[in-house]
Amino acid sequence: MLKRRFNIGENRIQPLSDGAERGLIQTCYIGLCLSAVVMLSACSSGGTSDLEGFVAKVKAGNPGRVEPLPELKLFEKYAYSAYLDEIKDPFITWETINPKVDRLKSASGGVNDGVFPDGERAREALESYPLETLTMMGTLEYSNENWGLIKAPDGIIYRVKSGNYMGQNHGKISKINSEDIALTEIVSDGLGGWENRPVELSLNED
């Protein structure tokens, strides 16, 4: 709420009338508005000249060269046709390609007459070790039959005869003499079948 103003004259103080007070307020308000307009005009005048100059300088300058995108090379689609070209597909079995293929031919060129491991046969103790880890220590004759003495990696000596198994390739003992033990192993022929492989375990002379 505005306080009343007083005129000082003729040695006495006179209060302003209501009309004079309103006029004074309006005059002050108009003065403030004019001052604000002048200040805003001063701020806006020439305020964008720097920005406009910078934009013009950028447009006039060298924009530089943009490297083009590399050209995409189109590769010709190739379909692997192993079956049509009669070439073995490395991703499927030979039987899947052509069930009529004679896969009974062994790697040695012979014919595989149904050779395969006996999955129902009980495994013997010396089949737990690779054949190369077994040592032939000697032989003995018992009941008119030759027996071989085999030392396992754990130091235990086993007695074997023809018909026993040794090693991890289904090796069946076929003959025992004083110099070595002959076995017949059953190994993969590389064509999905099996083949016989003769091996010998020689006497340890150390």
C-alpha cells in the first residue's frame, strides 16, 4: 500500500490528492517501461552480428573433401554339391550320401568280412592300458601251453595266454613264443567300418 506524499510549500506540508497520486504512479510506471524497452533495444541491436559473421565465414571457407564409401564387391554364390560330384561331404557320413557305397573295403584294400568289436564281451584287466605301456617280461609253460608274463604300468605282473585280450584296441592274443606275443587288434578303417590289424609285443631285454 502506497503512502501519501506531501508537498512542501509556503512553510506547510499539504497532502497530494488522489488524482495527483495516481498520475505520479502512472508516470513512474511509464518511465520504467520506457527504460526497459531502451535496454532491450540496446542488447538486441548488433547482438547477432558476430553470429552472422561466423556463419558467412564458414560458408565462404573450403568445406573439405569427403571420401566416398567403399564399393561393395558382389560374390558369386557357390553351392557345394558333393553328392553330385561324387565327392565325400565332410559334414555328413558316407552312408547318408549313398547307402549303396561299398564301405566294407578296408584301408589295406581288402574286403571287410563283417569285422567289428564285440560290445557284449567282458573287458579284461590289461585292456585298461594302452598296448605300448605294457611290457613282456618272459614266458612260462604250464599244462602244455605257453603263457606270457606281462607287466602293467602299476607294476603288477599278469599271466596271459592265447585268447586273452590286451591294450585298448580290442587286441586278442593269437600266439605266444619266447620272443614276442602276437595279437590281432580291431581298429577303424576310416570309412565307418572296422579292420583287423596284426601287432606284436616283443620281449623286454633290459
